[in-house]
Amino acid sequence: MAATDNNSAPDPARTIRALWGTQEPPRRGPRHTLTIPQVVQSAIKIADAVQNLDRLSMRRVAESLGVGTMSLYTYVASRDELLELMLDAVNAEAVAELRAKPEGEGWQDGLRRMARISWDLALRHPWTLQVFTGRPTLGPHSTERYELELGIVEGIGLDDVEMDAVIAIVQTHVEGVARRRVEADKVVRRTDMTDEEWWGLAYQPLAEVLDPANFPLGSRVGTAAGQAHNAAHSPEHAYAFGLERLIAGVATLIANPTR
Amino acid sequence: MAATDNNSAPDPARTIRALWGTQEPPRRGPRHTLTIPQVVQSAIKIADAVQNLDRLSMRRVAESLGVGTMSLYTYVASRDELLELMLDAVNAEAVAELRAKPEGEGWQDGLRRMARISWDLALRHPWTLQVFTGRPTLGPHSTERYELELGIVEGIGLDDVEMDAVIAIVQTHVEGVARRRVEADKVVRRTDMTDEEWWGLAYQPLAEVLDPANFPLGSRVGTAAGQAHNAAHSPEHAYAFGLERLIAGVATLIANPTR
DNA sequence: ATGGTTCTCCGTATGGTATACGGAGAAAGT
DNA sequence: ACTTTCTCCGTATACCATACGGAGAACCAT
């Protein structure tokens, strides 16, 4: 009989056991040739290398481990489960960095440090921005990451719901701008064309069709922003600008509590 | 000879002509049975219905129009180009709403209105959050949308680069939280399981493995946030909270210019 | 009017994807 | 020694985008 009675109905309990490594080994049958962490690390290595999640195929992971494609399903229930395991695994990197909290760091610098850690993590593992679980990842590293992030905004005059919200919006901001950074890089490779080359091809046909008089603000502001950033968009600038606006906004909240 | 000398090298000029509808019709050959807008509208209808971009296949679009799959490539250079055309097309909806600016609206209410328009658009067309061009979409509606958005923050004491940045960070925020909203809905369908059902399956195995004493802040804050929102995450709450923080942060900038 | 040219439509082929199914054979329990 | 449980994985199914090239339509020049 096949061991795969995997009816495509997701099993959170199974995933949680895989995440936390709590799974008694089977009592019979052939030895495992791999472990879950091996599979996950191999998948992460491939995802980092190919940069794009849809190039992370089960076949590729299996080949890199020297096993058949279907053997992977002995270790993970599905590709989706594998992605969830990968996500929790890379969160360990954020945890390690978050732990290195400077003595006497204030909440504002704390949020700046947290944002930087998240930004760096996203650029190291761009595929994380494409994984979307829709439900929280309940793994050990994800849980600890949240714990440490909350530590940054504890005791500064926010209530519990506000603490949660502040972490969430900073992460949302960082993920959003990191996504733009990653996509800007990706499009250069995918089109095999630098931004300059692309604009060179786009400029003339665009000029024939777009009258600046119809878009006075866009022309002026777009030109100014383009020159300031030396590119149409600057995710780095948006990162810093948005982060400082958020921090200032939180400071306003702390100074004027709604209660 | 085939008309398809489409070497997979992207052609911005071609895309721009398609976006603006400036393309003299061919002088010879059989009549077109379709138009680009027909193809785009049909694709949008399908994308709205299936909610997920990877279910928008060229085959499906072709079938809905009663033509063969490959015939679509007469109208659009590639699936990517089609997505770009779709994106610009739905931006027309945002343009129409942005034009309805109330008399005497201040910049703060303007940003709130802009955010609401973007949020609604994203929920009406969730697939837009999955399209990523990496370069700006230079279509007529996208261009006009930017123009109208800039109008909201013109003359309030920001310089051009700041105006651009404020629009960008608000859009980044809205897209981020809308993405969470959409994914939360999607996961219910994909797993065929409500959040309650899922938590019911996850609770017991999680309790066996996660000791609240190791995650005191997370336990306390997570519980408080969960009860306040009646869910683990509330994109709607994050939307409003983040937007108000950003607006307050921009107000701070206006009050304390960096120049 | 006719032949050449340009064009649309689309059948087919290529090379990719996840994963369901079930068989071969290994390891352990009885 | 026999049965049970298990891993590994070959094969099949059902998708996908799109390259290629042929059939035939519509126009143009002669």
C-alpha cells in the first residue's frame, strides 16, 4: 500500500510537527535516506540561487539531493508545506540578528534595526516575498521572531493591540519596498536589458503619445524624482522615507494616546 | 512567412503602442476578428473571476473569445504584455474615482480617499497585486492616476521628491495590507477550511510544542490582538492604523521641513 | 484579372510544472 | 518465515506558455 494518503486536504498538525521537528521516527520500513532539514536547506539554497519561486520545482530539489522527485513527498506533504518550512527556517537568521540588541537602544532605533534586518533578509532570500501562507507560520523561528520584535516596542506607552499593529505596519512597509527592489533587479535579468537600454527603446514612442501638457505634475515631479534617485523608482529611498514617516507617526500616537 | 518574429526580447515600443491604442491597422491580410481591448477586457473578467493570476491562462482567454490559443499572440506579444495592458486598463477605474474630488478637500482627507480607492481597486481585482512589471507601466490610465494622486499632495509644503515619496509609501502600505486581506480570503478557498476549522486542527499540536513561558510577549500580545480583531491578523485594522501613522508622519515632516 | 505579398488563425510540438497512483523491495514485529 | 509498514520512485494525468510553420484571406501592383 502506498504511504501517500495525501488527499490534498492540508493537515496543520502534520505541518506543525514538521516545523518543530517533533515526529517519532517510523518503527518499520526502510531507513530514511534524508531528513526534513536536509530537504528544506537544499530547497532554500536553490530558491536563493534561482531568485524566483516558480523556478523552485520539486524536481530540482530532488535532483540536488540525488533522489527521485516523488521521494520528497515522504518528507513534506506538498510543495506548499515545503515553502512554509523554508520560511520558518530563514526566520532563524532574523532571530539571531534581533537577539543582538545594543545596550540601551531606544524604540525608534529598535524599529530601524528591525526594519534593516527584515530588509536584508528579504534581499538575501527574495523568494520569501512570494510565499504567501495566508495564515501565520507557527514554527519555532517565526514565533521567536515575533517575540523579539515585540520586545522592541514594549513599555513605550503602547497597548498590546498597538504594539502588534506597529510591528505589522513596519513589516508591511519593508516587505513592500523590498519587493520593489527585488522586482527591479529581476526585470533586468528577465528582459536581459538594463533600465537605460529599456528607456532608450521606450523614450521615442512614449514622446509621440504622451503630451507633458496633459500631465504637468507628473512630468515635473517624475523628472525631479528620477533625477534625485537616478532611476524612475528608488526602493531604498522609499524604504528610508517611509520608515521615518511611520516612526514619526508612532511618536505622535505615543504623545497623544487615544485613551 | 509567419508574422511572429517574436524572439522573446521585449519590445517597449510595441507595448506602448498597444497601451495607447496607436497602431495603424494592417493594410493587407485577413480582417482581425478581435481588438486588443476585447482581449484585455476578457482577460480581466477571467482574472477577476478566478482571483488568482496563475489561473489566467492564454488558453482560457482564447476559449472565452472563441478563438484558438495562438491567435491571441496576434494581439499581444506575450502573456506578460497582456498583464501590463490589463493593469493599465483597471487603472481607469481609479482615475474615474480620483477625479471625483470633493470641494475643499485637505491633503489628509485626500490621502485617505486615495488609499480607499486603491484598497477597493485591489480587492475588486486581486490579481493586480500579483502582477509585477518591475518597470513603470507607461499607459494612459496609469500615467493619469499618478497625475491625480500628485494633485492631492501639491502645494502643502513638500518638495517634488517628497511628493513622489509620499504617494509611493501610501500605495506601498495599501498594497501590502490589501495583499494580506486577499491572501487570507484565498487560503480559505484553497484549503477549503475556515480559520476556525484550521485553528481547531492546529491548536492541540501547537500546545504540545509551544510553551507560552518561552514567548511571554507573543502570547500576551497575540491573544490581545486576536481578541480585538477576532482573527489572528486584521488587514483592515492594519490598513487604518498604518495609514493614520503615515499621515501623522507626513504632518510632522511638513511642520519640520528638512530644508 | 492575376500573381505576389502580407497578414490572421491555429494545429502541433517542445519542454516545463505538481502530484496521484501503485509496485518493488527493505526493515521490523510476530 | 510470514506479515505489516514503510521508502523510493516510474509512470500517468493534466495543466502551462509559446515556437514554428502551414492554410488561406485580403490587399496591391501590374
